[in-house]
Amino acid sequence: MDQKLVQAAGWIRESREILVFTGAGISAESGIPTFRDGSGLWQEFPPEQFATWQGLLETAATHPQRLVEFLYAVLAPIAAAEPNAAHRAIADAERHTGIKVVTQNVDGLHQEAGSTCVYEVHGSFLEIVTRERRFLRLISRAEMQAVSARLERLRRGWFALPRLMVAVRPALGCGTAGLYHPNLVLFGDALAEPAWTQAMAATHACDLVLQVGCSGAVWPAAGLPTEARENGARIVAVDPQPVAADLWLRGTATQIVPQLFQQAFGLAP
């Protein structure tokens, strides 16, 4: 048994309040592509065009077929995704200790795995809101699968912008409440509220941060582990690449996180 993993498991047992901070690395193992790595989506779809509301509107007006390609590339993997072993291990650990999840992901997989306290600081594809960010409803993964199937047909057949608007209607369009869209934080937007305020409070209250699959490149969310350390918390990082932490456990989320909680609490891997 890796001694660093044994030490990290001991720290988990000693902790009263754990903040699990997750990024794209945990969802990548459920088949959701990352945006920022060497083969990430931003390589094919430049963020200045596809990561701001203004850029998306301009792309819809000038290159609508490219918008179809982008929406399909983003939505189809999320629609098909299921929680993996790391998501489930984090949720199961709630029976043994205080855990709050702060995630930069927008896929709803922590909640689907059973985690009960999840702060989605970059919003969620599964929450539909008005232009003023007033919550309207949740969209199911089945509805997202139907949208992605219609987008797939648009990619391969005759295309017109009105057909795109029909294809995405459950998630994006105009209804009795006015314009509606997924509750996403794009470049230049403030972080999602009340999730960001709740995440900051959890950061100040925790005595250990388990950081899983985070690149450390997306600010200000990436500063939360440092904020926690300044308030006396230990940092355990799980990642295939070196991460600045009190303990770095080398490996992927599904390799390490189930082992870690099994060692700490005797949970099934």
C-alpha cells in the first residue's frame, strides 16, 4: 500500500469537515472531454468565439454550422455521461464524515452519484434559467440526449438556423418567461450564486481539502485550496501530474479516490 495514500486516509479520518474540490479530470473519466489540455475543446473551438455569450451570438449569425458542431461536441458527452467510481466514492463517504463538494464541472454527475451538498461554481448544463438568472427548471439527461441526437442530424444533413433553434428548444430559446438558457458561467461572467458564496464559506470551515482532477488554471475558483490552507486546512491532491499540495497522490480519480476512502473508512472500492 502506498504510504502517502495511507497518510492521506489518516488525515481524512481525523478531519471533521472535508471540502472535495473537483475539476475536469474527474469528469473526463466519465467520457466528458476537457477544454484546456492539449487536445481540449478550446483547441478546436477558440474561446473568444465560443466561451462568451457575445461570441456565441456572433457565431450563430455568421457561422451557424460551426455553432452546431460546438454544441454537439459539448452536449453529447454530457448527455451520455454517468457517474464513475470516484463520484460514487465521494458520495458514499458522506456516511462517515462531513463532506461538501465544490466543483468546477457543469455536468451534474456528483448529484447523480448521490452527493447531497454540491456547490457548482461554474453553473450547470442541467439548470435552465432566464436571462436574469432566475431558475426555471431542471433538464433531464434524457432530454439532453434528445437534443444531442437532433444536433447530430443537423451536422449531417440540410441546415438552417431555425432548425437549430428547434433542435435546442428544451435548453435554449424564448418562452413565456422570455429568453432562457443553461445556467452556465462563461468567460467574463461572475461566478454562480449562491454557489460561490457557499463555496467560500465551506472553504473557511474545512480542515482538509481533497482536490481531484483540477488544472489550477481556472480562476478565481482555483484559489480555493490556497484560501483553505491559509485558514489551516491540509491539502491532498489527486492528479496524474504533479500538484502543489501537502500530499500529492499520483493517479487518476477512479484509480485513487475509491482506494483512499476505502482505506479511510473501509468502504467497498
